[in-house]
Amino acid sequence: MTAMQPITAPQTFDVARIRQDFPILSQLVRGKRLVFLDSAASAQKPRSVMDAERDIYEAGYANVHRGVYWLSQRATDEFEAVREKVRQLLNAREAREIVFVRGATEAINLIAQSFGRAFLSSGDEVLISHMEHHSNIVPWQMLCEEKGAKLRVIPMNDAGELLLDEYNALLNERTKLVAVGHISNALGTINPVKEMIATAHKQGIPVLIDGAQGVPHLTVDVQDLDCDFYAFSGHKMFAPTGSGVIYGKREWLEQMTPFQGGGDMIRTVTFEKTTYAGLPNKFEAGTPAIASQIGLGAAIDYLNSIGRERAFQYEHELLSYATERIGPIDGVRLIGTAREKASVLSFTIDGVHPHDIGTILDQEGIAVRAGHHCAQPVMQRLGVPATARASFAFYNTRAEIDALALAIEKVIEVFA
Amino acid sequence: MSDLSELYQQVILDHNKKPRNFRILEGANRKAEGVNPLCGDQLVVYLDVEDDVVKDISFEGSGCAISKAAASMMTQSVKGKTRKEAETLFEEFHQMVTGELDEEVTPNTLGRLTIFSGVREFPARVKCASLSWHTMHAALNGEQLVSTES
């Protein structure tokens, strides 16, 4: 080579090197190399996340926010450092707007309980969308039943895109909250949440974004989005299970009542009256998932170290490749064909139930999800009982998508 | 060994494509619905039981190849059997797919239903194979709804 190489050569994403960070990916399944295409359900963990969890137990573990001794202070410092990392990840104004929870499900339940208790009355409305995960449906349903409020649903088209005119028409003076997913776990649709938030805010209506699939695949800036609440799980973004976050604007969180009662969320307790701690502790009763949240901090560090933007760009290219490779196979129908999509390829095969697809792919070492993806209303809307879903992370490769395509052809052969 | 061809044998694929007794049974005097909420499989089994004999049986619904073929062959096996014979088949089938009964060692009345023995190598699919049997058992006993997750 000469010395004439352009200085601005495109930075390639070195997936082979990335894969070495994920020990599980080199394991054999039924004698074949594991092809893991189910990251939307839960993502695999890099070694640095496992190390962080082990390190805290080996050298830095004690309960947080309690001890006067050195070890407890060290655990507290590490734990609180994660709050600052999450603040930076989401570009929140203040670290106290970051509340630690067990995952997106608990995050949404927290808002349903604490926001709902303070702001929802009989006759009010909560607005969700037709493509929500059950965890962004059921807590609102339970709340509405309790309060005599009404759950309303933004419809979508056959491609899996929300109908924004209908959305605008549904917003009214009784609407107390909008709760919508950033990215659909069943379809991969990226919803135009920034625009939707702006529309709701014109009428003074706060918006919660379910970011369970958002944070692992998009750069999220809560100030730019101007969302009032943003929920996500650690385990879908390469962190341990039991870690998770609900971001809330301080002005909302301050007006809300606590979620659960217990230790760590109080200022003073007598049998007559308890006063509550300030943010974020007011919402963090009991001993938290200390090691898991520290693992979340390590996952954020990891994403920063590999370059989040480049990783997301690579995932986007993978999805395009998969769509081109799988979509045209005779008998395959893609479910979810929105213009803006991320990371998810849901499909059916004529005459073959998704569970049979899942079992046959498994024989090839390929892990996909088969079923309703905890989004039964989506399945009902699109007239399918279930789909097979391949979901991608930056550790997947084109070769794995080729393996998927070959295995799909095998399924069609078995059922021919 | 968990060989794919053990699970998806030609007979099973054929019953999936052309399920037998796949209809609503006019004049049924018992019926039950079976659901697997985890995968969305749903079927209804209809029975016409007279003098303790299953005079006629049918099913309808949707599900994977294993559940559909199992339901189809279940109806063929149970038709004309006494209630007691049907219950014995249910027990034996259930034991076979959960690995409690080795059909090659223990005497049984399963006959060609033994082609479902391969299912026990696929734990995630055992419920698919047994849903219609549980539903038939429920209908026989006057229950109306059976769920794999109750």
C-alpha cells in the first residue's frame, strides 16, 4: 500500500472483535455455532459487564446509603456513579431525575401507580397505541379500572405505523397521559415520538415513552425529545437482569406520591406520620439491585467504548440486509414494514406455524422468538396468531443472516 | 437424540395439512375449549357421548403442526372408544410425551399414536402435543375450559 490513503477512510465496524467480548456467542448449540437472534427479548452480556458484577461482590460490596463504614461508602459511590452515567446516556438535566427500578415493566408500573394516584380521576383518559407491549397496556388498564378512567388506543396501519391524524383527534381535555413505545418489539417500528410529544404538549398532556427497545438501538436525548417519562430495562441493553431506569422530569416526580413504602425512601418515620425522602430515593424503597445496576454502568461504558452511533449504524445495515435476504423468499411474509424500523424482522411462512419455524431453526442452532411477543393486540390487528421474530444486535453478522435464510428454506422444504 | 425427522414425520405433516374430524360437531353433547396462552394455540373439542361410548368426536381451532396433528389423530383414536378406554389413552399419551412411559417397554394401547414419542425430546413442544388430549379429557368430565397455564 502507498501512503496515499485518505485520512477520512470510513470507519468500519469490527464485528469479529466485538464478538470476542461476548463469551456466549462462541458456544455450540446442537453441534452448531449459536446464532443468537433474540436480543429484543434479552441481550447477551459483554465480559466487562460480568466482570463489573463480580468485582463489586469480590471487593466492593455492602449495602448502599446506609453504612458509616468504608465499604458501604465505596458501594454507594459506585452505585451513584451509575446514576450519573445514565444521566449522561439520556442527557437528562439532573441525576436525581434518574430512578432505578428492576426494569421497564416496573418503571411503567411505578408511573401508573404514582402518577395515576396523583393525577387521574374518574372520566379521565390514558392514551396508548395499538402496538404496545403488554407491559405498556396492562398497568394502564389496571389503573383505569381502579379510577373509573378510560383507556384509549391510537390505531395503526397494515405496515405497522401509527396513524398520527387519529392520534391528534384522540387527544382531548380528558387525556391525562400518553404512553407509547419508542420502538415496537413485535414489529420494529420506530415511532415518531418527538413529534407526538410536541403535539401532546400543546394541550399540556405529559408523555411516557417505553424505551425498552429504544435505548439499545437509538441515541436517546430526553431533553431533545422533551418526554416527561422514559422507561427502559438494563437487560435488553447488555446489562444484567434486575437493572432498569425510569427517567422523569423533576417537576413531575416531585408532585408524585411514592411507589412502594419501605426503607431508603423515608426522611423520618413515626407511627403517626412518615415524611418521604427527596428525589430519587422517594421512589427507591428497599435495598436495590446493587450489583445489577453497577453492571448497567459497565454496559453504558461498553457501549461508549465501541461507539454507540457506529454500532447503531451497523445494526441498521444488518436489518436492511436481512430484509433484502429474507423478504423475497417464496412463502415468507414480513410482518411490520414501516418506513422507519430498527433491529426487528418479524415474519410468517405460509402454511407453517411460527412455533414449528422456531423448533426447526433451533435445530440449526438459530435462536429466534416464536409467538405473540407479549403484544397480542398487534397480532389481532394484523390477523396473525403469532409470528417468528429475528432481532438483531451489533454482535450479529451477515453470515448469521445467511444461515437464517438457509434455515427458513429448510423449514419450507420440511412443510412442502 | 433430538432429530428433527423424529418430530416432523410424514404422518404428522399429513395430519397437519389435512386434519381429520376438523369441524364443528352438530349434535355434540359435550365440548371444551383448550388454550395455551403462551403461544396462542386454541382449539375446541366436541364430543357426542352416548352410553359411555364416544360415538363421535371433532375439533376446530388453530395451532402449530404438532398440536393440529395430535388433535387430528386424537379424534381418530378416541372415536368409538368407551369413556374408560379414552381416559386410558389420555393417561398413556400424556406419560409418553412427558417421558414417564417408554412405549417400547411398557405395554400400552397407544398403537400408532407412538409416532408422537419424539416430542419428549423437545420439552418446549410437549404442551402442543398434549393440549387436545387435555381438552378431550376435560370435555369427557364436563369441564368447559382447560388452559396449559392454569
